[in-house]
Amino acid sequence: MMITALTRFGGAALVASALFFTAGCSSTEAPTDSGAAGHNFGDCDITENPTVHELTPLKPGALTVAASLPYPAGYRGNTLEDVDGGYMYCLVAEIANRAGLERVDLVNAPFEALVTAKASNFDMAVWDIIVTPERESVVDFSTPYNTYQTGVLVRAGSELTEASIKDSVVGVLAGSRQQSLVNDQLHPKEVRVFNSNDDLFNALLAKQLDVALNDTATVMPRAAASDGKLEVIAQYEVGGDVAALFPKGSPNLAPTDEILADMREDGTLDKIMSRWLNEILGGDPTALPVWSA
């Protein structure tokens, strides 16, 4: 996905592109259309008259957000100029709204540049970046806005169970948390390691594996788009928190945490994930049965 993104958007170098959204906003309950207030947040449901926690943006009136694009699941649209929805976009749109800002400007950035602090011409980066001690040594993270666990992906009709997985052939990605899970805790009959999601999922479809383990945010959309060939039947509570990333020492970290706390308390964060994320996941990941290794 990232290679395609960089080609589409002009290469690996950081490319800035201001977006001025003109599409009207929809509304549910308290959140209302922000267009009347002169804001431009695409199709996101934006809270009216929220408590404002001011940020110190790079550009007056705009929240500059970095991500590796395109990523239609998180930032709906085929180009920077088209983005008008998605769970990540609506998350940053609501943060901008609660910071008293009028719009979100997106900049495209390679993932590696974000987590290694090689890029800094943004206020924050939101791209489901998992918080790790190594990354925290060079960048700052907000409080988490979501947590992803490990999904158990099988072919439709599989009779795999929490007990029988130990007698099965399990596929994981190299260097993943799932690789540590199977090697350190699960100890199945055989572990096969892959370098890409496509190879992993194709091996499962080709019956070279009994089960594939990967993040719920990865396996659930794959199952939902498989025309009934794959399904996610359970989860392990092995995963990580995802959070907004900031340049080290950013003054915007503390007010963003305050905004996220408000969004959790009033239910806005759950509404964004329910409307935009659960739809592409094909269901609520928290409803999956929890297995123990």
C-alpha cells in the first residue's frame, strides 16, 4: 500500500498539499454540520460548540496532519484533494474542530520518516502508528485512540478451536507481534513466516496454512472482502495501542490529550470508530471471542 501511495502522490519525499474541503457535513445527535461555521471537514460529523483546547499549529487556522497516503480506509479519497472522510480523517477533523481550527491540511509522508523523526513539517501524524519504546525515544505520542489485538483468520467452515490451534500450521508475518506470540506462548505444530500480508493470506487460501494470525485491523477487512472465503473467528489479547504522533517536544501534545479525553468522555471517539472503522472491519472487533495462548 505504501509503495502505491508514494508513486501516486509523487515519490518518497515528503510532499505537502493543502486541502480545502468544500463538501457538506452530515450530522447525528449533538454533532452538527460545521459548514455553517465556516469550517471544512468533509463528510465528518463535527461537534458543535465543543470545549476548545488551543493548539499551536504550524499554519494559522489549519491542523497540518501527516500520513502515508492514499489509505482510503482511514482517509477516504483517491487523492489528497479528494479526502473527505474515513476514521482517521474524521478523528483529526474533530481534533482540529476542538482546537478551534477551521480545516485539516494533509501532507504525505513515508511511514519510516514519521517513526524515525526524519520528517517534522506537520503538527501531528495519524496513521494507526503503534506506540513502542523505540519510537517514543525519538517522537512523542498522544494517549491512545484505539487498541488492536491479534485476529484469528481461517478459511470459512474451519473447525479450528482454541485447543486445536496448537496442532495446526500457523502463518505469521516476519518480525510481528504474532511471531512472538506463536514462538513464545502458543507453540503450535508448525509456524510458517511470511514477508507480506498478501503472501500470508494467499497461503491460507491455498490451504498451505490452517490459520493466519495478524492484527484485527488487518485480518477483519481481508475477511470482509473475501466473498465469504475467509472469516475471523477469535482474537488473542496481544496487540498494541495506536496514537497520534508528534515531533519530540511538541507543545500540541498536552492539549491533544485533553481533546481526546473529552472525546472519550462524551462518546465522540466511539462514534467515529463505529461509523467509519467498524464498517470496513465488517463488524465490531471487541465482539470476537477471546482465546488464551
